[in-house]
Amino acid sequence: LSGINTILSFVGLPLFRGITGGGDDAQRRSIAIADLQIKVTEVERHKSEMERTLRETVMMEVLAFDEIRRQFQISQEISRREYARLQLLKVDYQFGEGSTQTYLRDLSGIDRQRAATYTDWARLVTQLTKVKLLVTGDGGF
């Protein structure tokens, strides 16, 4: 068609140029527009894939947060009971019940439980920060 349009334009019939889609410039523009439309479609598809992946990641991190939260709550309850037991051990020790070694061993056990509770708390805060960063993209509280 391009060749026929060129010959007809020499004869003086440029009327056919508009009917057959114009010259080479019009065809290049048409191809460029089609190429851009394909690229836009690819970008939109990629965007929806990224959104889906982000939703899945956030969901998994929230589930992990919930698990860590439960572990922290259990650790807190154990620490509360250990503290109450410590109060009883203090009274017993003050009245001569048990040995110093036993009392110190129990104190060390309570300190280990406190450290475990603190570690669970730190994991909880870290996981919360991770979820917040995924959702908002902002690290500040």
C-alpha cells in the first residue's frame, strides 16, 4: 500500500492517502502507539503481581506476629508466676527454710525467665516494625 500511495501521490491523487492509513509517518505513529499500549499493559500486569505479592507477604508477617505475640504472653505469665514463687522463696529463706545454694539457683532460674521474656518482647517489637514497614513503608512510630 505504501508503494501505491507514493505512485498515486505523484499522479496527484493524495486522496487515497487518508483512506489507506496515511504515509510512512502515520504508520510509524500507529506502531508506536500499539507498542506503548503493550508496554502499559505489561506495567499494569506487573503492578498487580507486585500488589498480590505484597498482600501475601503482609499476611504471612501478620501471622508470624500473632504467633510471636502468643509466645510473649505465655512468657509473661510464666514470669509472673516465677515472681510470685520468688516472693514465697524469700519468705521461706528468711525463716531458715532451704539452703543458700537452692535460693541462688532459684534466683538464677527467675533471671533466665526474665531474660527469655525480654527476648520474646524484643522479637514482638521487631515483628511489629517489620509489618509496619511493609504496610506503610515508613519506619517511624
